[in-house]
Amino acid sequence: MSDEPGGSLPEDDPTAALRVATTEARRTLDQQLDTLEDIDRKAMRLLRFSVGLLGVVVSVLSLTDGTTGLRSMPYLGGGLAFLAVGAVAAGITYTASPRVAGASAADLERAAEADCERAFRRTLVRSYADWIRFNAAANARAALFVTVAILFVVAGAVGLVLGIVQALTGPLPPVAVAVAGAGFLLAAYLAGVHRQFSRLRKAKRRGADRGDASGSSDALDAPDATFVAARTGARFEGQLCHTGDVGTERGRTSADGSDRGPNG
């Protein structure tokens, strides 16, 4: 039997489809987790850059009459404000990106007591669906926040440059400000902020619809994974063998779909 997509499934093995499903689900979950880790790294770099740049500018202003300088150079003040907002957005992205990596220790303890492989794999596949749905919403939310952070950090850097130019050459012509503003809006459009908002709304809607279908008012895009963990635990707690399920030795089955006998 091949675990590759489209591989042949033996007719005498009723768990074959579930085996393939768990393998594919694990791959999807790993890709989602890798994406979230990449977003976290970008957010941390943005946070360090924006905080460092803010520190340098504030230190320079502290050597002069900073209050007067900000009043006479509004672009500099605007740049600092944009940098601060970008730093906050990057911090939120890094600290508020919940994710589900797989079954908990308690779930695995319950799985070790399963009397049949098919019941366990059925429960695992349904749990994977919850985890993937939750991580999809988390990915959409994190991608939106990190994109907003990038845009505000870039806007802050542009504001600082305009402030420096103003300090060196005097008042800037209105066209320069208009070009900078148009460039910011164009960058936001090219970055797909509007598409990311739409993606996040769709992910939330799918989570809410799934919660309604299961008889729960909770959605899978909640701020934490408590709901997902609770539902996964309930599934593993209530797994039962059904007529036609294939019995197995009471060994463990790992979360990635590979079988382990009673001796590991």
C-alpha cells in the first residue's frame, strides 16, 4: 500500500484511507506550523529594527531641543509615530499567534487505551481537521499583522527621511508629501492587505460555521486553542470501536500515522 496521494489502497484494509488521510494531514499541519514560525521570525526582526531606530532618533533628539524639533518638523514626528505603531504590530504578531501542533500528552494517554486502530485513526483524522482549520485562521491573522507592521515601519522610515530633508532644505513642497502618501497606499495595495482581510474573514466564517455545525457557540479562531484542545480531548475520551473496525494489539500509534507495536 502506498501512502502517496493517489496511491492504491488495498480493499481488505479498511484503515488504509485513514492512514493516507493522517499522513496528508500531518504534512499540511507541518507546513502551517513552518509558515507561522517564519512569520514569527519576520515579526521579531521588524520589532528589533523599529525599536532600534526609535532609540537612535530619540537619543539624537535628546541632545537637542527635541520638543521644539518635533513641532517644527511634523514629518519627523509622524515617522516616529509610524515606527511605534509598526513596533506594536510586530510585537502583537510575535506574542499573539496561537497554534495547535498536534495531540496533547493527555490525548496520547487516551489513545494508548484504544481497543481498535480504526476508531483511533478516525478520531485522529477528525482532530487533524480541527487543528488545520484553527491554524489556517491563525496564519491569516498573523500574516495580516506582520504585513501591517511592515507597512508602518516603512512609512516610519519614509517619515524620518522627509523630516531630515526638511531640516536640511526647509519646507517641503506639497507634491513631495502627496507622492509619499500615494506610495504608501500603493504599497498597501500591492502587499494585498485587502485580500488578507478577506482571507481572515473567510477563515473566521469557516470556524464559526464549524462551531455551529457541532452544536457549539465557540469558533475555531478563538484567541487561544482551549476550545480545540477540549474538543480533541472529548473525541479521544469517547472513541469507541464499531462493527467492522479492525482490532489491534494495544500498542501506541504515533501522531504522524506510523504504527508502533506494544514494544515501541
